[in-house]
Amino acid sequence: MSWDRIRGQDAPRNTFTTAFDAGRLAHSYLLVGPDGVGKRLFARELAKAFLCERPPAKMTACERCPACAQVNVGTHPDLLFLRTPEDKHELPVDEMRAFCAQIALKPTRGPRKIGIVEDADDFNASSANSFLKTLEEPPQGALLLLIGTSTDRQLSTILSRCQIVRFSPLSPADLKEVLAEQGIGDPTKLDRLAKLGAGSVTRALALDDDSIWQVRQKLLEGLMSPRPPFQQLAETWARFNEEAGKETAPQRLRTSLVLQFLIEAVQNAVKLSLGAVVAELDASEAPLLHAFANRIGTAGLLELLDALVEADFHVERRVQLILIVESVVAKFPRELSR
């Protein structure tokens, strides 16, 4: 792995290069930006550059020394990770204390010890408070990299003690290059996924699945019909989530993607209800959305849209997915009954 595999994030790299050249490298940084744009990859590459035993240039890893090999496989003793457990929606304070205790130990193989908090959005008051002393008085040679999606989701105690480094969505061109490296060779498919991926590799790869488009069609046609089969639709959506496997992260991604489809459809219905022309609207879906918009009305559509956006937030907060699915489906009959 090398820096040139990280697409579209020259600004964050320049931030660290400038600080390094000036001898003003901070002890803690918060890397914020949408999921799937390379924050975790960037943090690992940065860690590897600082832990490399024979760096060929500043902030560049040689990719050949034992330290680089250990970083690549995640076994370097001076590189620590903290993640939110799959069955939790917040960083447990006990795991944070253990992480801080490890950071406090002297480096094993060199002058630096690097800690990466992969789910900074998931701090609660207890885990944040236990982290404050480490943030305020980091051990000699320690570098802390926190990864989140937005500064709005950070506690003020964490935010005020970190340098902020912002990551942007990838451009369609950069996204296409990454997708091509992932084995997607069909030019038509590349164009489509780059357009719909919203600058996120994770989202684009998830959309490269025929089943999600089949579920999208079933849910849109069902939920926006005059007499939706609500239980059947909820079961279809839940089954689709479960088919992602036992891990909750892929299931959450599927839930969020379906919600984004529904949000987009309702947004288009709002535009139609106001008499606007929706140029990008699929011709086969136009009659369905027109009828739905006329039946619900602008006020009802906006209320439904708020509920969908709130549901997507609950996906990120690791609320049980079946509860989200059932609550979203239940919103439609109330809107349709008006």
C-alpha cells in the first residue's frame, strides 16, 4: 500500500506534511468526513509512515521493513486500535481505559506509539471523560488519530482537544478508479456506481448488487401503492438485511441504503407536489410518485421525510434494525390515511 492508493485526499496529507515540516505535529487529530472516503486507510498509511524503520522520504513508508509488514497485517506492537464492539452503540468505558493504559506504555520498537480510535462518533460521557487525561497530557511520542463522520457528532470535550482534519467525498473520476481496482470492469456499471456512490467507495460497492435494486422496486411500488401490504414489505426488507450475513455492519449498510432510496423518492414526491419538474426522475416511476404526492400532500410528505431521516440516524446509532424497519413501514399507512 502506498499514498497514491488514497485518492482525492491531498488536502489532509498536506496538513500533516506541513505540520511535520514545521515541527508542529500535534498529539491528537480528528479525521472527519463521510464513510467510505478513505479516512481509515489514511490513518493506517500515516501510522505506517511514522513507524517505518527505513523511510525513503518524509512521511513515506518503505513497504519492505518488518515494521511496515506488521502494520499491514495489524500486528505492530506500537499501533493500537479502538473500535466500538458490534453489539454496542457506544464506546465502552472499560475498553477506553484499557486503550489509554496501553498508550501510556513506552514504545516497543521505536520513538512513537500510535493509537487509532476508529469510532469517535460513539463516545459517551464516561468514555470521553476517561480519555481526557490522555488527550490533554499524551505520553511522549504518542500520536492519537480519531476517526468520525462529522464534528457535529463529537462531544465538546473531545472536539476542543483535537486538531480537525476534514476529508471530502471522492470525485466521480477518483471513485471510478478505485472501483476499477476492486475488479469492476464494465464501463457502464462504473459510470452508474460512480454517479450513485455519492463519493463513497463503501456505498458504491454495496450498490453493485442486483438484489438491492429488486428490493428497492418492491418497496417503492408497495409502500406507495393505495393499499400497501405492510407486513409483507417489512418482512421483505428485514430478510434482505439478514442476507448480508451475521455481522451487523453490512446489515446496517443495507438498511441505510434502502432508507436513502426511500428518502430520495419522497424528496422527488415533494418536488412534484409543489409543481416542480424532476428531470432525473425515472419514467417508469413517475406515475407512481405523482399519485403518491397527490394523495399525501406536501405537508404529509415533509413529515414522512423527517421520519425517514431520523430513522437513518438511528441506523448509525446501532438501534435494532428490525425496530427501524417496522417503524419506517408503519409511517406510511399513517401518511396514506390522510
